[in-house]
Amino acid sequence: MFLWNWILPEVAHAGKLNYWQALGLLVLCRLLFGNFNKGGHGGHNGFRERARSMRAKWETMNDEERAKFKEEYKRRCGGWRHHRNKE
């Protein structure tokens, strides 16, 4: 709340927040972006675990499986970069 009230009214011409508005914004952000299950389990460990799992999976793939994975990745994610560069 203090950070919002210090920066955004001047920079983005946003109104100041009271305590209840700040709490509502926090809940809304957590609903939209997750983090309710973060708890006290070490912060970003969930991301690290997923990254380790993906690395282990990648290392066990053969060349054909890796090529298939790369093609699927390009199909799902590569188009966005291509589309963005056209604009």
C-alpha cells in the first residue's frame, strides 16, 4: 500500500489506496497470478523443482524425442515471437 501510494499517484495518476483497497488488490493479484500455496516452503523452490524435473526428462530423451519436443515447442510458442516481429 505504501509503495503504491508513494509511486503510482505521481507516475500513473492513480488514486491513493486505503488499507482495505490494498488488501483487495493483494487478493485479486493472488487469484489472478497464483501464490496462495506458497506457504513457508522456501519461495521459488517449486519453479526450481519443475526446472530440475524438465532437465532430467530432457537428458533421458533420445535425439528423435528431442527433435519432436522442439517442433512441438515451436508450434506452441514460436508463433508468438514471429507474430510480434511482424508488427
